Amino acid sequence: MGTHTGTHVDACSHMHEGGKTLDDIPLSRFCGKAFVVNRNQPFPAHAGLIFKEEADVDLFERIKSAQAPFVAGNLSIELERALLKADIVTYTNLVNLDRLPENTPFMFFGFPLKIAGGDGSPVRAVAILEESI
């Protein structure tokens, strides 16, 4: 299995030589409060942002302003490249996004495998909704 197989996280070094590798990024950056968002709404600050619909590079400044620790979902290559350059972790190939509520906070966990110098890793992405606690 490759490091970019199935649901996976990308470290900054995936698209930028000299960028942070998985072992340079604190584990706290791979989990936290998250929201499913769309381009027609304000983005919550300091939370992971997950896009069900394609998110293009024109959203980069808004995402950066929201200080999102990670961004996931249907991301264009150009947006993913810009996010990784800005030290924002990305997740791709997530499944079952249709089961997540929009505009409702939940806890997201997507820890990478311990790969020294890794530019990405498969993950078991988990969303914990408040009503399931």
C-alpha cells in the first residue's frame, strides 16, 4: 500500500520540497473540532474545514483567514498545493461525508501512521458527533 492510498493525510512535503514531513507535525494537528462547510457561508475560525463539494483555490484566502488546522474533502489540486505550502494539513478521499451534518461541530480524528520523513499516510478518519457521545 502506498502512502497516498485510499483515505489519507498529506504533509506539506507532499507537494513542496523542504516542507514539513509527518514526523515534523504535532499529533494535535491531526484531530480537533471540525465543520462540514460550503463556499456560500462564513468559515468558523480555528476549526477543521471539510468540503463535500469541490473547493477551488479561490477559497484559499478565506481558509487561511479562518486559521483552519486541517482541510479535507473534495479539494482541487491547486487548492491542496496552496494549503500545504501554507502549512495546513489536508485529507483526501474521505468517504461517507453525506452522513455528516453541515454547520454543526463534531470531533475529527485522522492520525497518520508513524512514517519517518513521510509525505503522507493512510488514515482511519473518524467523526464523533455530540449525539453519539
